[in-house]
Amino acid sequence: MTAVEDVSPLLQVRDLRRYYPIRTGVIARTVGHVRAVDGVSFDVYPGETVGIVGESGCGKSTTGRAVVRLEPPTSGSVLFDGTDIATLSTARMRRLRTELQMVFQDPYSSLNPQIRIGDLLAEPLVAHKRLDRAGARAKAAEMLATVGLPKLSLDRYPHELSGGMRQRVGIARALMLEPRLIVCDEPVSALDVSIQAQVLNLLKDLQGEFGLTYVFISHGLGAIKYISDRIVVMYLGKVMETATTAEIFARPKHPYTEILLDAYPEPDPRLRDRERIIVEGDVPSPANPPPGCVFHTRCPYAQDICRTEVPSLNAAGGARHQVACHFPLAQEAS
Amino acid sequence: MVSYLIRRILIGIPVLLGVTLINFLIINLAPGSPADLYLSPTATPEDVARTEAALGLDKPVFVQYLNWLTQLLHGNLGVSFQNREPVTQLIADRIGPTLLLMGTSLVVAYLVAIPIGIFAARRRNTAADYGVVGASFLGISVPHFFLGLAMIYVFALTLGWFPTGGMVTLGRGGGFADRVSHLVLPVVVLATAVAAGMVRYVRSSMIDAFGQDYIRTAKAKGLAASVITNKHALRNALIPVVTVIGIDLSALIGGAIVTEQIFQWPGIGLLTIQSIGARDYAVLMGINLIAAIAVFAANLLTDIAYAVVDPRVAYA
């Protein structure tokens, strides 16, 4: 479902930056910064799914973690329902965590091996004093059924479950506090392909059932296309393009998006002969990003201006389609 | 689990046999004879031969060892060369004080090391952390005899807070307070080395745990920092720490020998030193066997504890 224009966004990310200092020497002097996220802005409307896509190291996971303040942003604001969580006190942030949850990428390492599934799920309810122990456990049992896990999983330890089951536990865990926004950080990339579809469908079903809003981070275009209403394309810590899923796939405006779509494997063998765009070179280091447009080093259409001037994210063809490029593509996607 | 335990104990038997054999050989490799110590300088070679025969030392080393083993199978550790007392009786008299000293030291060491290790881990790479790491390095490096003598000089001689040695004040009954005040200095000496090593284990183990994904999950749940530290991180961090207890125990036995000597603590350690001085082979072999069994049992208990604290570990 796509949000209507006059509804105010649930989440507004504005000029979000997250730099990691590079320290060296005996006294750990800061000699520079890795600009993992460098001025990212996007909106998320209630009930929609915004997919963030980009290759490894583009800053999409860092963005996700900063959105739920598992890392403090270096600058910028993250407005959740009008409250800037980037500057919220630790105590107030802890209370707000009931509204903002995260599903993590690795279902193996993100569950504490020492704690039984039932206690794992009940813990946040007890911590936020919503329910007593018994009540929280009953709720946990209910939630396990919702995500399609047998009730006896309650007394199991995480290592006794399979990867798919563990990710269901991770999802159930995020749902326990009935949050409004869930950031899914590559929730299926650690799973077998056959399990991926099950988990994606589960996420979709739960969205309908609980009226959830998702920020869905993935490097897999298939999953992104399947689940997202809108897509944010990131490269080297910056947003390249954002539009509805249909728009992005039908009319990519940014050369990077075009290349990204082109790199996606074509399942139909009869169509595999098409001309492919080959990009040369590696992704530049986020510690030392190129001047101008960060993509100019690999862009087949780069001009002089691209090497000096940073393109801003501008509306391009439709109010909700924005692209950060001096020369947005005009042609239809092949 | 039961079949695992039985298997472990069966494996332990040849290990213990090997330990006793090697020890027997080492003791006998030392030049000279115990008989030299028990006879006057004017003794004739015949006297020496007679004494050696009485002690069973005239036979080849392997026959001596087999004799010792045969006795052992009858539950008999032999008699002391020095005073003809049964070795079992000598050890039984001394084991209580040693267990008291080592047990108290181990408990004190852990009670001190775990909170300090957590403290350092939570403030890693700060001045407080560097202070803890530096102090632990000092604690590991200082030898027992030096620390013991320094303690006696400062706290017993100069300040007079604690007695210089022994387990009770002679002729004054030895009430609870008296025993505790005798226990303080040797416990501090023994616990220092153990705690200093343990602090480093706890610290690095906690730092490792804090970096785990499930800690991020716990933060995302909105749990209080104390719950994250004490429940999520500590529970996982203590798993590797538990395994070190077995190793610590062997270090503790070695440390106890020196510490008991310095503080004249009437335990196994003091008996060991006295027996080495007197070349009392029978007592030394008995002590050695008991120590080997203790280390073996400690390692077995460690493995069992491992299964208890880590639900992923199951023995079959």
C-alpha cells in the first residue's frame, strides 16, 4: 500500500550523518573519518514499506541502526512521530524503544545463546513493566503462534532451532512490544532461498495484521522489489535515487540505479543475451570519497561538472521521484 | 552425562599412573640417599646399606615403584621415613588447613576479580581500565615469597595488625576471630595472583561479550544497562572464565606450598617442604598423588560446570 500525500510521515530522516573516526598511533590521534552515512534524507509514511538498497558498505545498515539509535548519529535528525530521537536522552530513548524495533540480519548471533526463547521474548515486556512474568510468557506463546512456530519452542534455547525458525524468533521478539516502526536489517540474507520467501511473506502478513511500518534494508533486489512500496537507493553513504518500487524498476533516473538493476540476475534464460552494462573500478573508500558526485569515478555518463559539484537530491518526474544526478536518465529501462 | 563421567574417570587412571611414575623417577634421580640424613657422619658403609635396606631403597627403582603401587592398591601410602608415621595419617592431619587456605583464597579471588573485570570492561581504554590492567600485571608478576614477606613486614611487624604466621595463637585457644586474623595475610598473598590473572580473563571475556550481536539485540529491547551487563553479557562471559578455574587450582597448589612455608601454615605445603628437606620419599609420593587427583578432579568439575553454564554444551 502506498501512503497518501496529506498524511504526515511517521519517520523523517534529515541530513543524517554517521562518521567513524580513524585513529592511529600511540595516542590514538584521529586522522580522518569513514563517512559511512553522509547526509541521508528520506521519509517513511505510516503503513508503508521503504526499501533501502545498495551494495556492501554503502551505509544502509548504519542508516538502519542510526534510525533506531543503536548508534548515535554524528549529525542530522531522525524525527519519529515528531520527536527527534537523535538527541533524545538515554532514559527517554529507552522508553521510546517500545515503538521502534529492529529485526537483525544474523539470526544466529543476535539471539543470546544463554536464554530460552520464552524468556527472550518475555524480557522486554517485563523490562518495560507492561506485564508480569506469567503474563509476558503467555504473550510470548501467543506471538510464537503468530510467527508460525510451535508452542514448545518456548522452552528451547536458540541453538536448538534452525536458521529460519530463529529469524522467526527475531521477528517475534521485535513484535512483542507492538512497535509502530520496524527496521529490518537484511532479515533474509542469512537464510536459504527457500526460507527467504517464507520469512518475507510472514513480514508482509504481519504488516497487515498489526499495521506495521517497515524500513527494509537489503542488497537483494528481489526481496526489495517484493516487499517495498518505495525504494531508496544508496551509494557510498549517500542517497542516489528514491521513488516508488514500480517507478524505480520501470524508469530508473540515476545511472547507478540502472547499473544496479542491470546487475540483477535474469531468471529467464531466453532473456540472458541482452547487452549488459559493465562497471569498471571499485567502490571508492568512504574514508576518502571522491569530490563532486561520489559515483563519477564509475559512471559511464560522467561529465566535468560531476567531478566538481555534488548533485543535490531533486524531484525528477513525479513528486515522489527524486534523483541526485546532474544528468538524470531520460530513457525507459531496457 | 553419567557414561561421559565414567569414561573420563577411566581415562584418568592411566594419567594418574603416569604422573606417579614420572614423579617417582624424578625423586629417585636426585643424587644422594635419604639414609645420609638419618645417620651420623661417622656411620660406616654397612650402616648406610642397612638403613637403605630397611627403607626398601636397596632394590632397583622399578621394583621400588611396583612395591609402592602394590601398597597403593591396598589403600596404603606407606610410612614416613622420618618418623614412621603412616603417610595417610600425616596428609589427613594437614589437608584441613590447606583446604581452608586454598578455598578461602579462591573465593576471595573470584569475589574481587569478577566485579573489577566487569568494571574495567565497561570502561575499556580509559584511565581506570589501564589502572586495572596495570595492577593485574603487577599482581601476576610479584612472586609469592616476596609479597608474603612484604606483607609480614608491613602488616605484621610494622603495623602489628595481623600475626606473622601460624594458624592459631598458641596457648590462647584459637577462637574464630583469632583464626580469621591468622588467615588474612596468607589468603591475600595467594588470592592476589589468582585474582590478578582472573581480572584479565573476565575483562577480555566481557569486552568480547559486549561486542556480540545479542547485546545489540538487548539494547534494542530497551533493557536497562545493568540488566544488559549482568544478565546478557556476564552469563556468556563467565563461560570461558569457568574453564580457567581448573588451571587456577594447579597454580594455587604451587602457590600454597610457598605461602604455607612463609606463614608457617600447618598444611600440606609446609609438609611438602619439610619432606623435601628430609628426603622423605614416601610422604612426597603420597602428597604428589593427592595433588594429581585434586587437579584431575578440578578439571573434571570444570568440564561439568561448563555443561551447566552453557546450554549448548552436552556430553554424551
